[in-house]
Amino acid sequence: MTFLTGLPVVWLLAFTLAFVVLGSAGMVVALSRASKEGRDNAGATAAAYMTALGSLFAILTGFLINTEYSTLRHANEVVGQEAAAISQLGYASAGLPPPDAVLIQQRLATYADALATVEWSALADNRSESSPAFAGLAGLQAQVVRLGSEEYPPPDAVASMRDALQDLTQTRRERIAIASQGLPAALFALSVIAGLALIANAIVVAMRAGHRYAYVAIGIIVLVALDLAAILAISAPFRGPFQASTAPLAGVAQELRDSAYLPWVRK
Amino acid sequence: MRRASARRQVAWAVAAAVVVAVGLSGSAGAASGPVASAAPKACRRDPSACVRVGIGQPIYIGTLLDRTQLNGRDSSTAIDLAVDYLDGQFNGVDGTLLGHRVVLLDQEDGCSAATTRVSQQQLLSEPGLVAVIGTTCSSAALGVADAAFSEKHIPLVSPANTAPGLTDPAKHQSYYFRTSWNDKIQAAVDANFAASRKWSQLTVVSNPDDSYSSQLGQAFVDAARRNQGRGTVVDGPKGADPQAVAAAVAATDPEMIYLTILPPLCIDVARVLRSDPATANVPMLVSEGCADENFLQKLGPLSDGVYASGPDFSFYGENDFYRTAFLDAYRRRAGNDPPTAFHAQAFDAAQLVFDAIRRASSGKPGGELYIERRKLRTALLRTTNYPGLSGLLTCTEDGDCAQDVRIAIYEAPGWPTASQASPDKVFSQSLSLAQLRAAD
């Protein structure tokens, strides 16, 4: 499943289409061996089940798409919160003496850069601790703790930095938790079975009605393939074709590189 | 007809193939070196416009100071501390700048143009030189180091030059900056101090051959004139006879004597003036170039009551970072308290240079860096209200970064020296260059 959800969108479409078409071809071959009378009887029965099977498939895939899209949207929200926490830490550090402010912001820029460029691939491989962002966050924690132990930093600035760092750590943990969640395999398998049953039903009905009505079955075959591809595509926010956007992180990294949080730099 | 057309098509195909082949070979050549492909456009156009810092290579920063003087040693210690603090800790271990070591190339300015010329050549022989912190003496910078480094587009940031001429728009060299105050401010505060005591006949002893001394003296006379005072300048060139200088001062019948000359002459002239009954009770003021521990030790009780002007040290004490972190680190490194005011300016100068390098460079930290020299100057010019140890710094086109300075007058033996716990401040005033421009 992990392999499937990490495929590019074109390959994913090709795979699901091939799977469904091959399955359908097999059904056609199997059904064509039945007698005409048998096919007529089966067609009449199958027609009665079309609505039920269609509804079942729609409910299952609808539920999965909704769940996975919610996860993707949540991942995007978490990334946005992470960018906001970086920004808050940047603003809070501006209250420190310049050598400390510059150091914190430089580390933040490196951290944000690492998140925007390599973190997703580390999450995809389930090796979040191997990402440079992991070491970057540890460095930031150490620096803020050290500043907190000094007498000179303004207490408000240190408190604000601690809050921001807590948010950063929390959002990172949340992101890792989201990345570790997979598509519910049983539910997806049920959807696949429902989809194949719907296709089989449609083929039986089409064979009874005649070749001229084959396009109805073809339409259902394509729709099932697209539905399954959509579920797979959106179910991996950090490796699939529809990933959580890194734009907020890249944006805040650029702001830090442009010294936007250093109050003494004329803009 | 058809054959001719086919031949033409073959010819076009061959030509297109040749063009593509040439294009490919050209692009392969351009990209053959990772330097060429990674460098910013400005660096590829003109390699001398940038400093390339390869992986594992250090960033070279020059220091050009007079370490035979207390203020030079004070600055040098502060610059070392700035490099130490690049990792956010005063732990005696140098930090890194953008993942690269910072190597300080230390040279002496000798407080003279001749020594400076030799030293600056040494520094300029390093092609990777990014910036220079110095000089200690204004005479080492004015028309010497400021011109030489500006010509090579290398910023020279001085923590100790105060001569007004260095940032006079008519003489200013574009890559010259300073974090120390402009003596126009010190002269105006000194003149205001004299006016507050109702001393109007003011005699300045200055060295006409030293830009610091002569320009401070002249600025003081100009400021005294604005206060309705009368200023007279007596020359005290290097090697002059102190007795002759003191006699010339006494002949002006002064109400206050201001010495802008440097040691050892200032100490000798002061001793003669304080020993002569005719001038012993005339209030005497010395500028910060002379006001140090040596003066007090060599004059002994004769120094009592002598005024010294310089930056207001009480401001430093208001800075928590300075008080609780920097001073301890300074004491650990130097083994004593800062002997002059210039450690704060030097720490700020180093920080401004580091900050500008960060903003003028491209490349990943720890990887290959390109530092654009013009961007470095622009980065310094974008510094506005930088909260340094020495005060708020705003670098302007004329090179002055200390726009608003608080100058204090101290009375001996309560000068702000290393051994003095609570300096005896008798006058203090904050003035800005903008205020002085408006007054002109």
C-alpha cells in the first residue's frame, strides 16, 4: 500500500485502470462462456442490484475520500501552524541582543529550509530522525534553553521563544503522526471489492442489453478506476501525488534569509 | 525540384545538428566547474567582485589596530570575543560564521601612515580578505587605509577613528565606516561643558600632523565659537618640547586648557602645565586619546582635578548583555577590566561586519559561499538602529554609524579606567550628528 500511495499520479492512474480493465476483461471472458438464457436471467437479476451496489461503492469510496482529504487538509494546517511558530520564534528573538538574535534566526532559516526541502522525503521513508530538521530543532532547543539560563535576555522574549518552540515541537510531532498513518487497508479492500462487484454487475447488464450498451459498463469501469486512484493519491500527504504544501515553510525560510525579522535591517 | 528540396532539408538538418552540438559543448563547458554554475551572476561576470569561500575554507577578516596603545588592545580583545561569540557562547572556543571558521589576520597600524601602508599591503595580499576592522588611529585611516581598501571594495570598519574628516562627504571613501563617535559630537559636548562653567577663553593644544588631534581641536574651537567663546590653537607636534608648548599655552592666558594631543606628549605637557604656578589652577581637559591609566599614574597627585572627555560609560552599564555576559568574558580573556571605551565599539564593529557578511553571501551554510563585495557595503548601509553595546548604530552613506552619542566629562582621579569602580562624572550630554548639522 505504501508503494502504491507513493506513485506519481500518472502511474497511479495507469495502475488502477490496468487493474480494473484486466479484472473486467476476465469477467467478460468468464460471462461469455455462459448460455444466452443464463446471461438473460443473470442480467435481469443484476439490474435489480445495480442501485444497491452503486450506493455501497459510493458510500465506501466517499467515506474514504472524505477521510483522506481531511487528513491532507489537516496536514496542510499543521504545516501552516509550523510556519507560524517559526515566524513567532523569529519575532520573539528580535528582542534579544543582536548576536543572539542573528544566531537564532540563522538556525531557524536552516531549520525551515530543511523542512521545505528534505523533511517530506524523510517522513516518506519513516526516518524523520534522519532529517537535518531533527538536528536543527535540537540545536534551537539547546540555544533557547541556554538563553533562558542567562541573566540578560528580556524575560518576555525568552517566554515567547519557549512558547513558539513548544508549538514547533508539537506541530512536528503531529506531522510525524500524520505521516505514520496509512490508508485503512480493510476499508480500501472493501471498496475495491465493491467496485469490482459493481463492474461485474454492469458487465452482466450490458451483455444482456447488447453490445450497443457496453459504453455504460465502460463508463462504470473508468469511474471505479478513477475513484480508487483518487483515494490512493490523496492518502499520503508527505509522499503521494497530492502532498501537503511546503510553500508556507519555504516562504518563512525566505523571509528569514532576507532578514525580515531583524529590526535593524532597513527593508 | 524535389531533389533540390530534399538536399536543402539535409543541409538544414546537418546545420541544426551542428548548432545543437556546439550549444551542448558550450553549455557543458560553462557548467564544467561547480564554481561557475553555483556562483551568483555578479561573481561570474567579475570574479574579483566576490569572495569565494570553498567548503572547509575560512572567512578572512583583517584587523588593523595599534596594539601598543591601550585602546588598540581593548579593541583587539573585543574582536576576539566577537569571534568567540559566533556560537552564542563566550566559552573560549571560536564559533563559525555560516558554517565557516573566521580567521582574523592581525596587523598593526602603528598609529602612522607609513606602518599602515606596509600592513595594508600584507592584508591586501590575501585574495580572500572580506573586510577589515580598524584602524585605531584616525591618521592611519585618513587618506591611507580608507582609500586603499575602498579601492579594492573591501569594507574598513573602524572602532576607534573619531576624526571628523574621515566621514566628511568631500573626503569620505565609500567603503569606510566607523562605529566610534564623530569628534564633532565630542567637541560640541566639550565646548558645552566649558560654556556651562562660564569659561570663554579656551586654549587647545593639538598636533597639526595628526588628523585626530588637529580635527578634534578645530572642531572644539568651532563649537566654542558657536557658544560665544574664544578658542586659540597652540601646536603640539610629535616630539615637541613640552616646556615650549606649555609656555605658548600660558601666553594665551586661558580659562581652560584642552589637550587633544596623544601620549607621551600630552602627559609631559600636562605635567609641565600642572607644575607651573601660572597654569596649575587653570582647568584642564584631555580627550579620550590621552585619558588612560598611564596619565593618572605618571602625573600622580598632579592629575587630580584634570577633566577627561569620552563616551559616557554609564550607558554601557544599562546594557544587560554587556554587564552580565560580555564584561565577565572580557575579564576572563584579558585578565582585567576594559581599560578604554573602545571595546564596545570594536565588538559592535565586528558584529556589523559578521551581520553584513551573512546578508551579502549566497550559498548554504557550511557549503560553498560567495560574498559579493558591493552587497557587503549595501548590507552595512542597510543597518538602522542596530542595538549595539555602544548604543544605537545607523550606518549612513558618509560612513558614520554612531549617529547619537552620549559624551561625558570625568574628573580625575575618577576617570573611567580599568581600576576605577565608580567614575566621577561631572557633565554628560547626548548629541546627534543631525542636531549638529542643523546647528551649522
